[in-house]
Amino acid sequence: MKIRLKAFARYRDLLGGEMEVDLPEGSTIIDLLNKLASRSNDLRDQIFDASGKIRDDVNVMVNGRHFESLEGSETVLADGDEVALFPAVVGG
């Protein structure tokens, strides 16, 4: 299946913006993030903390909904889904 990925801010620098990602049927958010992280150690460090959990400052939206409001990292993706990856906005 094909997922449309939009990467923003530091993730755009590492991934190049928009792309299609091929994944097996039934893949989840964590499967997608692991596939992306396999591209480089820098990207892995930007997505996962030292224990292998998704960092708190990583936002993942699936078709406009935050992944934590769905099934979290175990959210199952479907062909044609649009996933946006961006860092949390901080500051004042």
C-alpha cells in the first residue's frame, strides 16, 4: 500500500518534504516511523528516544487527526492515507 507522507521543519530537511512510502498491508504508525528511521541515525534520533519510544516532541497526524487521538503508535494505516510528521511547537 502507498502512504503519502508530508514532512515539516527538521523532518523536511532529513526526508525532503513530500513523498510516497510503500508499506505492507496492515502496517501501523510505528512501522512507518521505523521504516523512515532506518534511513539514517540522525533521523532515528529525531523520532525515537534512547529507549526506542516515539519522542514526546514528535507529532504525527493521520488524515488530519493526531495519532494519539486514534490508536497511538499502533494506528493501522490504509492505502492512500496522508501522514504528516512535524515537531512540537514550543516557545512563547
